[in-house]
Amino acid sequence: MIFITVKFTVRPERSDEWLDLVGDFTRATREEPGNLFFEWSRSVDNPHQFVLVEGFRDGEAGAAHVESAHFKAAMDTMSYAIASTPQIVSTDIPGMDGWGVMGEVSPREA
């Protein structure tokens, strides 16, 4: 699995519309055959920062994503809304095919 996390710092005047701005990109990416997950979160410390957590089946699926028309269109659109160059962590995790279960905590009855 290719696991990617990207921090996007958005211009303050564009923050409230960010999720709408990336909506088509998000939907198209989630429909890619090699996509495992594609999830946005907003920072609790910086209201103008969004974190994208994404997973792809393998390097081939990741390459297909980056070469897609919706990726290229999104990068162009995002460039007008970001305040700085995004920060990224991208790594290959052999043997994984999505989220695992955390062993240190489980739900209990109150």
C-alpha cells in the first residue's frame, strides 16, 4: 500500500470553501480502482490547514492517480487557494491493504 499524508495550508479567505473546492477531486479519486481511502480533516490548531490522508493499492495505482485528468485539474485549482506549498509524507507499506485495527484500546460498556 502507498500511504500518503498531505498538509494543505489554505488562504484564510478560501478556508471555508476548501472542501467544496476539492469535492469533485475527492469524488473522482475515491472512484479510482486502486484507491483504498481518501479522507480530509481540518486541523484543530489551525483553521486554515487541512490534512489529506490517502491510500493506494500499490505504486501503479498511485502513478495512475497522479497522471489522471482530475489530479491535474485539482492541482491547478488548488494553486489559487493555498497559502504555501503543501507538506507531504509518502511511503510504501508492504503487506498492508488498508486500515488495521488498533490493539491498545477497544470500546467498553459504561
